[in-house]
Amino acid sequence: MYTLDTILPHIGSRKSHLTSPHATFSALAYDTRKIRIGKDSLFFALVQQRDGHRYIEEAYAKGVRNFVISDNDFDISPYIDANFVWVENALRALQQLAAYHRNHFSIPVIGITGSNGKTIVKTWLHQLLAPEYNCYQSPKSYNSQLGVALSLWNLTKEHNLALIEAGISKVGEMDALQDIIRPTLGILTGIGPAHQEGFDSEKQKIGEKLKLFKEVKTVVVPSAALSSASFIDSNYITWGDQQTDNLRLLKVQKDKETTILMLRYGALEYAMTVPFIDKASIDNVLTCTLVMLTLGYEMEVIRKRIAWLRPLEMRLQLKKGKHNSNIIDDTYSNDLASLQIALDFLEQQNQSPVKKLVLSDFEGEEWTPSSIIRLAQLLNVQSLSQVILVGNRLTSLQQHLVAPSLLFESTDKLIDSLEQLDLKDSVLLLKGGRRFELERLSRLLVEKSHDTVLEINLKALENNLSQYRSCLKKGVRMMTMVKAFSYGSGSFEIANMLQFSKVDYLTVAFVDEGAELRRGGISLPIMVLSPHKSTFDDILLYRLEPEIYSLRILKAFVAFLKEREMEAYPIHLKLDTGMHRLGFMEGEIEEALAIIAAHTQLRVATVFSHLAGAGNEELKDFSTQQIALFKRMSNQVETTLGYTVIKHICNTSGIVHHPEAHFDMVRLGIGAYGFDMAPNSLSLQEVGSLKTTITQIKELSAGETVGYDRKGVLQRHSRIATVKIGYADGYDRRLGNGVGKMAINNSLVPTVGNICMDMCMLDVTDIVAREGDEVLVFPDIYQSAKNIGTIPYELLTGISSRVKRVYFYE
């Protein structure tokens, strides 16, 4: 722990108000949703997409008494027993504090940067070095300006080596990261197109990344990444196929599952068997090999350990489990920092109040009484119903746990006892090191499915929310659409993330969708579009808020509420300003308002309309007319009713193209999932990736036909792959006969013949493809939609519910 008064000189303090100058803290907080022990936290009010000063009251309510802020006008008077420190920039102050903490350690620190492969190299090195080092690694891909600082804060005196990842997206960012990390050994992985928009050239990007190593004597790097001679320096030790490379690649020989590399290091040649065949993995193995050689390892030791490496699933995944359970699979690594991230994700899940943890021993961790206590404290502040431990070294942890616990000496013992464990109706987090192979447990617990899956990137969803929020003025609320199974992406899994991200409202199309969200633990206000009289009972039962769009439905709902003796039930009044789908026309609104004003059974929560062509430049004048009409009609609503209501008309495209019409709230639809039909400058990320696998490959002669009705006529000798997706999965029949394109190993291949119900065929003649290979179904969903005369919405919402959704958080 540090005391507040001792860190003031190190974080750029301008002034302070200290009621307890010697107050101690051990945790850095910036997000009130993740605060577990407030009294031990120092809260930084970061000013990014959302102003952290707005959450000081919430942090205070959670027990935080130490705050770092930048707003000179912030009123601290309600917080009479709290400490406040003013700085110019709260993020910079957090970084400076992390740098101060880093300076207390003289251990080797390996800094890793590059465009791709950083996290894989870091994690593999952690495994490869574990027998000799109590090695700390930055969790997951915590490599940003904030992530690096948080990573370094978790470094403790028990560690004797650290692996820290650093990523940048524009010029100037690496200077701050270098000051925090101060590496003693450097690694530059591959250079690719990622974040290229932030740099004038690839040469500039490489130069910026190399700033991490300005005080480093030795940097391991692939020679191919040093594209300019001006970068060649005696500090760099390289691998590649050039005669000047320190580790020279002489020959590559591949078979179905492994690759044999012929290498030269110094005067000796070696053969190394690598358990991968893809180029990216081989490149990462060569980087790890050269790092180990640099650290003094013998090649024989390196070869044995490399042979045991396995592909890494670098993502925390949420899967549907058996017996109404939900499985959070985070089994590729285990350490305190990544455990905290996984526990935060578990805390977000509201599908069941029963939350359990399966936790293996940590790889390479030297357990001391203080580290056991630290782990116990982390677990004891969680809402855990049970902790299941794997590994004999965790025996001493049990006596410190509040939650009931079980201990198994191995994963095999746990699996043997699986039938005796009650895991139904629960959310179960699996967190373990690679050698414990908890993925075997995951496979037993997860519901079986065919090999076609829709992968949902929850981190991309967070990014897209932030992108649209950056367009809003302070105080403008956000309603997010989760209708149509969240545009094909899922139900409560998506809603949980939206609730955690503090959106203000959710919207569903039907009452059944809202009821499922309530049963999944969602407490946000939920608006239901176009409700029917037969659903009114469920609207009340599940606390849903109906859209009222006509006199008929208004009168029916008033009568229903009267019968139930309800008062001031919230409704959402739909106005038709030109879309002409649903809603009150201007001539109808007076009668509707008279009914509402005369009945205390309901109260208008919001009044809204819909822009017919928000992103269409040719319809800009029409949109302006709609906005003006909406203003007039909504003013009439407030004047007649005598109270203010929330007003909203902007959909996804309207948020960007009509900032003048944001009013009190905006409605984010398909933009949350990474698509916007109107061009804009936002950096959106696609949330869903539909993937399948190759079942079989056939060699067929010219003149042969493929599929029903012999529509696929081969013009040459061909290799035809059958993949596990068809029109019953949502792959449209119109995409057959070469209209659709899928991607295998980054190469586009066309469909052949008609699409079948459960399968379809692809022409893989011109690419390298094997049975079992992964297939990306929509490599460009805009183009796929255009090819059959539709829009991405239709393809996304058409993905069948039988396709398993797998949620991950990077």
C-alpha cells in the first residue's frame, strides 16, 4: 500500500484537500462498476468519452475516500471526509503513479510491441519461462495508455520477471508508455496494417514503436520488420532468412499438423518441430525462440518446450451450458490481474443469482502467505456461491474463503466428480492455467451444437457505444435497440453488456423479447414496440413500457390499467412525422392527448418519431421537415399534459448526420453492432462473425456437377469443399451458384451449385484448404447483401437460432 501524501509529488499534484493525509490505498479505480473494496481504492476521474467527475458520488457511496480530479470547479463539499487531489490530466497522473510504482523494481522487464502477435508472444513466453521465473504478464491485451498503467500496478515483490505489452495507434503515444514500462529487453513482433491510419507511413509507425526501446540494450525483432536501413542498429538481434540474421531460418517443411524448421544460431544448425503450420504462429515461435536464446537457454530445452505449445484462445468466452447454466470460459491463462478481469465479467451476468468459480493453481506463481491472502481478498468481495479449486498448492487458500469451497488435486479428479456437483441454473466461471486443461471441463459443460457458430465480440459492442456517445452532448441519453434477437446477436447476453455500459433504455419489438430479458436479470427500462392487447398482462408482469401508436391501442391500455387499478404507468407516445408506418398523425394527436390528460392511470415517459432517411443526403430536406414537425408536435404534448417528457427522433444514422435533432435521447440500432448504412467517420467494429468448418473436400473432374438440380457445372478439374451451413442456418439460397463468397485462410472462394438446407459447397481449387479448416461466412457482409439485392440487416437477423452464439470479451 501507498499513502496519499507520499505520492503527491509523483503525480503532478496542483493542489489538494486532504482530510486524512496518511490514508492508504492499494487499488486504482476509474470505473465505478468495477470497484470492489472502496476504502482501499484511489479513484481517478478520467475525462474521456464519459466524464469521470459524474461518477464521484457513486464511487463515494461504494466507500471510496481518495480522489484524483482535474475539474477546478467540482464541488467537494458533500464529501466532508474525503481526500481530493487536483491534477492537470487524470490519465497522465495515473500513468505517473504507475511509473513511480515501476521504479521500485529492479527485475528484468521485457517490453513487447508490434502490429500483431504481441499477446500470443507474451503468453507463450510466460509458459516457456515459468519453470525458472515467477513471471508477471500484463493481462490479456491491456496494452493501451490506460491498460499499460493498470498492468504495471499489479507488479509485486514476488515477481522476478515481467512481460509487458504496449500498443499504440498514433504518433506520440509511445513516449508515455516507455516512461511507464522502462523495459530492460525489447521485442518487436510483426508489422501489419493495424492502426495505419494514425501514421503517415509504415516507416513512421515502426519508428514510433521502436521508441519503447530507447533505453534498451537488446531488442529481438524479425529482420523483415526493419524495412528501413536507418533502423539497423547493433542493439537489434534478428531472426529471418537473411545471412546477417542472428537466428537464421534455413528451411521450412510442413505436414498436416506440424512444421519442421531448420535453424542456424551461431555456428550450429538445429531442427525444431513446431506444433503449428500457419505462418503467424511460426513467426511467433521464432520470436520466442530468439528471446530464450538471448536469455541464455540451451536449444535442447527450447525445442522440448516449444513442442508442447498449443494454439491459444485469447478471448474470454460466454457459452450456453447444459441444464440452464451459462459457462464463462477463460482457460488460457491464470494470474491475479486476468482473474480480476474475468470476475468483473462474471459480476455483469444477471442470468442467475447463483455464481460459481472453478479456479486452478497459477502457473509459475510462488505462493507466499501474503499472496494467498491477496487472492482470498479478491475472491471474498465477489458474490460467489461456491469456489471449486484445482491443484494441491491451493489447499491453504480454502481456510481464508468466505464462500463454500471444494478442492480437487487435478482436473481429472474434478471431471470424475462432475455428476456430484450441482452446476444447474448457475453462471460458472472457468479460470485456469494451460497445464490444467480446464477446456476439457468446458467441453463437457457446454451445450453441443454443430460446428457453425456466430461469434459475438462484446468488446466491439463497447467500442461502438463509445463511438456514438462521442457524438452526443452532455446529458443526452441513449436508448439501444435489442429487437430481433439484438439483430441476430443474442438476447440477455447483449443486454447485460448494454446494462453494464449504462445505456438508459432498451427497446424490443415484442413482449416475449422483453420478458426474456427480465428473466435474464435485466433491470433497465424496456420499451416494447407495437404491443397487442393480448400482451398487456405480461407488460405489467415484467414491468415493460409500451409504445402507444394509435387511439385504439391507447383506449385499450387505459381500460386495462383502470381494471388493474394502476396509476401513472409509463408509456411511449409514437408520432408519425413522415415515415407513415406507425404513430399519431398531427391531426390525431389532440384527441390522444385529451384521453391521456383525463386519465391518471398512465404517464408519458417519452415522445418519439422516426426519420425515414436520416443518412440519405438526397432526403436531407425531408428529414429537416420531419424534425420541425416533431418539435411542433412534442411541444403540443408537453403543453397539453403540463409536464416535460423525454424526446427522441434520431436513429443510428441520425445520431451522426443530424446532431441538431438529438433532443433528450437518441436511439442506437444496428450501429451498436458495427454497421451504419450512411457513411461516417466513426471507427466501428463488427460485433458478429459467422463461422463454419469444412466437412469434406472432393477432387472432381471437368464436366461433373455439384448440388441439387446439377446447377454447379464444373469447367475444370476442381477441389470442392462442403461446409456446415445452409439455408436453415440463415445462409440465403440466393447466395448459391457463385453469388456468395466465403473466406478460408484469408482467401475468398465462391459457392458452387445450389445452397442446401444444412450445407453448401465451395470451390477451393485455387487455395490451400484442408478438412476441418475454419470458414468465415460473410467476409464482407455489405457486399454479400448487395449481391442479392438486400441489406446487412436482413442477413444478420436471418441467422437461425439453431446457430450457437459464442460471446467473447478480449
